[in-house]
Amino acid sequence: MNALVALCHFCELHGPRTLFCTEAVHPPSPSPPQAGSAIPGDRDPEAEREGEGLTMRANSSATQRDMCEGCRSLPASHPGFVSVDNETGIRYLSHQHPRQAQLFSVVRQACVRSLSCEVCPGREGPIFFGDEQHGFVFSHTFFIKDSLARGFQRWYSIVVVAMDRIYLINSWPFLLRHLRLTIQSLQSTALKVFDSEQCVCPQRVMRMNSAFSPAVFPHQRSGNAARSLTSLTQHPNLWGSLHSSFSWLLKACGSRLTEKLLEGAPTEDTLVLIERQTEQEEEMSGWDGSEGEGSNLQSGQSESAQAKDFQFEDGKQDDFIGPKFKSLRHLRQVLGAADFRQLTWHVLMGNQVIWRGSDSGLIQSAFSVLKALLPVGCVRAIPYSPHYEEAYRCNFLGLSPDVPIPAHVSSSEFSVLVDVLNAEKGCAGQLTADEVLSLYQFHLSSTNTQPTDKGPTLLNKMEVALSNENLSVEVVSLCLLCLKEEWMNKVKVLFKFSKVDGRGKEDTQRVLGLLGATGPGEEDNVRLLKFWMTGLSKLYKSHLMTAVRGGERTLSQ
């Protein structure tokens, strides 16, 4: 990550000061060597490190003067810390001040603003500020306990300075989560030292009993102001530990987000996945920042995380142990054409699909291939649960074989149950995984009486592709992807026409005719389109609503 991390402190004598900073130095780009010039690869790395240490010492020698103990982290003679990433060749350098004078000015301004005017309510927490000229800053202010300080605490901040505003904003949840871990570690260590000092000599009682004199007060303040962070935490290797933490943060944050070439506009599935990842990171950062919660919160978090939208990424089916479904065509061959059509009809209509059996890996592999029938935003699944979950929580549900199905679910036409009966162990002794799968028995049951042979049109086209043995599995997957995108575009048109514009039934019926959703299976087509509307991304919906409101304001003016 092309950024810089710095620890700052508000000194009671000298104001905001930079204590420690870590920067990433990228290797120079290779250039063709000139005749008679030295080969870049022949440089001595030890000499480079020594030169970097001399540069940092020279740049910081002037700033080391007129410093109290609280403003100083490393002495001027200290060479600093250097870590080298062998994979990329990037060096992470740490010292009290940056090597370059320009960076020194940028970090100095970020330090002053983070500890003076750019603070969040309560003076403790994260905030974002900056501009194109001086860089953008993610700052997190916090307090450290000190028995000799005014108010028994000192004010610090950790700032991340970068020139890329979008990258820094997108990294907010990641930076917040990991910086809070570092801050909490510093605060807990300092709190132990504070408690031990208070037990030996309670400062609050001493200050209450001592006589206050304006002449003596400045001398008292100057004697208590110069306490370093090392003395507050009693950490033997504080700066080395911070160097490791900041270096890892720069490396991990840099490798977390990567650029990807997109051929055309991003699909709805891509937008939904980005939104879900952002929401999960925000929730994780919220959990990490919560205090005073016990094990009940942790168990509740794990349950909610398990109940979240369940999706398998490509290639993850190989992790399932034992028999598994490899593709939709494989699932169709095992279940049979009639049962497969009925099952996929329920999936496309948004009904709850329940698989009950003892082989959790087999059930998860079935969900993994069935999810390809739906947009990502329509998939809500719990892969394997010891108890029944209501349909509003998931449309894919895996259950252990002894879990009873509630009466209102088994009698509902909006659900389908697949019971998986295991093969006998004696028969499956010397068989392969595919042969063992053929020994399973699958019983599909549903109270739905509506015929599934007419529609929807999408299901008919999917079955044509799946039944064509001349098409490979890869070609069928691309065909299904194209069909999904085609019908997702129809969903967008219908959403814009009916939900945003608020047209009547007659106009909506005409639009359905233009979209090719009328005729045989019209009822199923409309039901599918309405269900798929729930899979539209929030970004797309808000964009449509903003465009409509903007148009209304323009017409009114």
C-alpha cells in the first residue's frame, strides 16, 4: 500500500508531535544499464540499510533537539527498523520521522490536525480528512492512562496518510478493525501500569491534599509532562512491536484490494457481492469495537454469521469430502428429469428448498450447483442446521435427518423437501464416490399442485441446454449465465416501469409482452420476475430513485 502510518502524541509542553512512523519504500523500476555503469543488482543490501539509517538520522537530528521525554521515541543515534518483503522487494522503514522532507511536512500537518481540529465527538475514535495537495488521512485518536498526567490520561492518535482518497475510504473497515486491536493492546498494557502506580502512590488523594500555588504549578506540570510511551506501558520492545504491526498493516491493506479488468459494466451479481463484503466488514469492525459484551454476544454473532447469505465460490466444491454433485447436469442425472424440473421450478420461484440428510457435504454441494440458477442477491441459505429455520431467513436450508418439519411448512405449497437416504455401508465398501452417489435415494415431496411443465420460459431454455449432450459442462455454464443476464435485464425494465414509474396494470401487461414474458407459462414468468427483483443491488435501486427524483425536480422548475 502506497501510504504511511504514524503514531502521534499531544505533548503538554510542545503540542502535537510525531512519535513513530512507518513507510513503504518500493524498489526502483528496472532500466537498461548504460555502458560502464554499475549493475543495480550488485548493490549491497547492508550498505543500503546503513545509508537509509544515516538519512533518517540526518533528517531527524534537528527535530530531536528541544524534545522532552514524552516527545521522543528513538534516539538520534538509533538506525531505525527495516523489514524487507522478499516477494515484492518492498522495504518497510520505521523511525520517529520520515526520510524525505516533503513527507515530513505532510505527516507533521496530519499530526497537528488529528490532535487539534480534526477530531470526532468525544475526542476518541476514527475520522477522515485531507485534500489533494497534502494527502488524505485516516486518523484514530485515543487516550492512554498516566497517573502523573493532567486528568490521568494522555492523548494519542494513529494516522494513515495516502494520496489515493478512494483507496483509503474503501480500506476504512479494514484499517479501523486492525488499528483498534493495536490501540486496545496499548491501552490495556498502560492500564496495568496505571493501576500498579496508583496502588503504590494514589495521585488523586495526593493532589486533593496538596496546597495549590500559582508559583509552584508550572514546576509541577513540567515535572510530570515528560513521560514516554515506553514508561507508560513498560513494554520492553514497544517500538519494534509497533514496527511489526504497522508494516503488516501496510502490506495486508495493499494486498487486500486489487485491480481487475472488467469487460463492460459490472453485473448485478458483482455489485451485490461488493455490497455484502462491505456490510460484513462493517459488522466485523462493529463487533471488534464493542466493549462489555460477554460470550452471549459471541455466540449470537456466530449464529448470525452462519445464517447469513450462503454462497460457495468457484472451486470450493473440491473441499467437500465424500460424494458430491459436480454440476447441474450431474444433479439432473441423479434425481431424474421430472424431479429435477420440479426442484428447479421451486428454486426459480423463490420457494424454500429443504434438503434433509446426514451427509452435510452432499447437501452443500447440491446448494452450490443450485445457486447457479439464481442471481446472487436472491440466494439466502443456511447450509446445515440442527433445527428448522423459517423461510424469511433462507430459501436454501440443510437439515440433519432427525429434524422434524413443522406442519405449516409441510402443508405449504411454497416449499419443497428432498429427503436423502444414505447408502448401506456394506454396499459402498469398494465403490468410487460417483458410484456411492448412485446408491443414495432421493425422495422429493411438495404439496404444490400447480403444473410445472409449462413454464417459466427460462426453465424451458435451461433444460434444453442441460439435455444437450453435445454441449460440455463449461459451455452449459456460460449458457446459463447468459440466460440469467437476459432475464435480469428484463427484471430491471419491469422494476423501473412498475416500481419506480408507478404505471398501471394495462401498461405493465404491454411491457411484459414486449419482454417475451406472456403466453404459455405467463404466470410463472411474472412470479419469477417479481422474485428476482429482490436480487437487485441497492446501488442500482438508489440510482434509479435518484434519477427519477432529479427528473421530477427538473420538470417542476
